[in-house]
Amino acid sequence: MENIAEAFKGLSEPVRVRIIALLYLGELCVCDLMAVLDMPQSTISRHLSYLKRTGWTLSRRKGKWVYYRWNGNAGRLQRDVLDMLPEWLAGNKEFAADRNALAVHLKNKTEEACSD
Amino acid sequence: MENIAEAFKGLSEPVRVRIIALLYLGELCVCDLMAVLDMPQSTISRHLSYLKRTGWTLSRRKGKWVYYRWNGNAGRLQRDVLDMLPEWLAGNKEFAADRNALAVHLKNKTEEACSD
DNA sequence: GCCATGCATCCGCATATGCGGATAGATAGC
DNA sequence: GCTATCTATCCGCATATGCGGATGCATGGC
């Protein structure tokens, strides 16, 4: 039963729910989440570490950058919950705002990269 | 997002997961859970209160006795999770032990009631 | 090689939360 | 009315956990 509780503890903070919701839209790195959630780097990094440790996310490193995404090979509980998460988020205004902020951020990020 | 986190926080303790798992088998009162989980009355009562507050359970009072059960009219998240909980518990040895302990307890309880 | 950047981890602090015993309130039997 | 029983809540204690700034490590550009 402790593993079920640990998995649920992984999503028991609003910040981590927002993060996992944003990762539903695609893999992201720490600075993406910093920009959208408007939080310090250590706060984001610690929560990402927690999500990974409790089975919700995976990461890959590419040079200095680390990209986080949903854990598609997670346990049965995580797979089932992640399958349903989009329905739970439907109509959620905070998520809609985060999604918009992410879209704006990614658009700016791409334009900055192009201008370099 | 905070409501999703609150719901997950409701099941983030092993004791509460064990309680909600036992309620899957039928409605129970505090003394049933005391007997099965072998924990003090105040511990059980506090966790039951938490589960109710976070939308997982309902209760009905009958004289001195209060009976707790799954909240069938809960929010979408709780309904979906409670639908899947039995599959997550499949093969869980701790739950199997709790279930056996409950069966023994209820058998004894019924026999005691009959002998009065 | 130096410096900038991205990220993980530590630190000290503050808040949240679980614990069991004790207590209080409600119910019911005598 | 008294006593027993069931349950909710409080108390003091201890542990868990989130916070942001600082620090350290790895990577990459120049």
C-alpha cells in the first residue's frame, strides 16, 4: 500500500500537478517551467526530482539541458492516472492559463533561437 | 489545480490507502477498522475525517454507530480513481492480509451479536 | 582556459501533518 | 439518572516537507 501512497504523494502538491499537466503538452526543461510557473529554479528542480522519484516522469539530458516528460513506462497506477488526467483538466482555468503562458514562452524561445 | 492536489493528498498516506481499500469491500465503522488495522481509535477517526474532507468517503450515523463507505457521488477524479483501485490492489499482499483480517473480524462480530 | 548557462543539491527556516492519549459529546441500556 | 460505548476533537510532541537563496558540478561557447 505504501507504493500507492507514494505515487499519490507525488501529485499532492499543486505545483507538481501544474508541472505534470504542462508535461502533458510535451516534454519541457526547467527554464520552460520557470517561465510558465514564475518560480525559482531550485523550486522547479526539486519538484521535478520528486515527480521522477515517485514514478510520474522521465528525463533525458542533452548537453547542459535536461528534458522532462511523462513516464510512459510507469507502473499501472501512473499510466491509468496519466490517461485520465486530460479529462480532469478539461475546463480547468488555471491549466488553460498555464497552457497559454507556455505557448507564448515557446513562441518567444523559438524566435530568439532563430535570431541567434 | 489545488483541488486535484487535495484529492491526491487524501490518499498520500498508507493508512488512508488501506482504509479506502477496505471500504471497497463494504461500509465499515471505526471499530471495524481499529480491529483490522490494529490502530488506536483516534488515529482511525482522524484519517476517516481526512478522507471525507478530501472527497473520498461518505458516512451515515445510526445511533451511536457511524458507517463509512466510498463516495459514489464524488467528483470525476474520485470516481475514476475508485473505479480503478481494485485493479491496482490486485496481487497486493498487504491488502489480501487486511481483507482476511476483516473477514475474521466480521465473522466474530456477527457471532458475538447473535449470542447476545 | 575562462566564463556563462543549466541543473542538482544543500542550508536554514517555516509550515504542514501524523501520532496516541486524553477529553468531550452523543447515544443507548438499565 | 447513571454508566458504558462510540466517535470527534484537542493537546503536546515529533517528523515530514516546501521555500528561496546559495553553492557546486557539468556542459558548451569563445
